[in-house]
Amino acid sequence: MVLELREAGFSVQQQRPISVYYKGKVVGEYFADLLVDNLVLVELKAAAKIVEAHEAQLINYLRATNVEVGLLLNFGEKPDHKRKLFTNDQKPLLSVLFDQ
């Protein structure tokens, strides 16, 4: 997938660390499977089906960053996908940063 996205002209980062800070201290760390053009978080799964926990994970990643669009792609028995949107105006006022 990464090769195809890059060949199509997209910037793709794999296993992008996401640190959540509160009062200057890290309170959580996540790793997004893919970050495309710094605009879309992509979470990849190989499960029997997409379950609520997968969707919650993606929403939490969106909540913890300034990224507003997420894709959940499942390559299990029956391939499936979900698109999630979490706009920045809905996010809590925490100091949230991507690790550099």
C-alpha cells in the first residue's frame, strides 16, 4: 500500500508516533499505521471484521492530533473500510503534538 501511495505522489509516513502531552508531560503514546500527506490517518487491520474497538482506536488517534480524517482498512476475510471524521473544533484543548 505504501509503495502504491508513494508512486501516486503521496507523502506517506509509517508507524508515525503520536505523543499526547498534558501540562508538559507525556500522558499517552500511540503509533498510527500510516499518515498520508499529513492529512489522513490510516489504520490497517487483518481481522475477521471491523469491530467497535477498531473504530474507537481510530477516533482516539484523530482526537489526539490535528488530523481530521481517518481511514480504517480491514484486509480480513471480507475486506471492508470505515471513514471517520473528527473536526478540530470538536477536540479538547490539550497540548497535543506529533513527535518530530
